[in-house]
Amino acid sequence: MSRVCELTGKGPMTGNNVSHANNKTRRRFLPNLNDTTLQSETLGRSFKLRISAHALRSVDHRGGLDKFLAKAKDTELSANALKIKKAIAKSSSTADALT
């Protein structure tokens, strides 16, 4: 399982461990990923995603999964999140056509 956020595309970064003697060795900074279940209001179902804590705060700030995905760039989203985004767009356009 890759260590990449499904919503923001945030992945591992590299840097240095620096000792007291100023010796430098390479290290990795891993994102804080959590397995989370998010609810979609338009589709009326929940989705399990592996997202970072920062992305979870962003989803809450924007008002839910549907609104977050509407503003998200397609290049940052995983294949699973892209499927969800297209399904939400399709169902919302269908709902607009019916009203």
C-alpha cells in the first residue's frame, strides 16, 4: 500500500537526520495517513479512503466530501477518489435535470 493521500496527493518527503555532532544521514518524512470512512450526501453512501490528517481537516472545512471533491484538481486525486468525484457530478447533474 503506497503512502500517498488519496485526496491531496501528499506523499513522503526526504530530508536529513542531524546529530548533535552535525552528522547528516538521510531520512523520510511520512505523511500522517488514516483509514477514514467519509459520507457523501448526494450519493447517500459512505466511502473508505486513506487520507492524511490535513486532508480530513480540509474536508471538514469545505463542508463535506462532495464539496471538497468538486474543488479538487483531478491530477491530485487517486483513481478511487476520481471515480467518486465523477459519480457525484453525474448524480448532481441528474438531480438538476429532474428539478
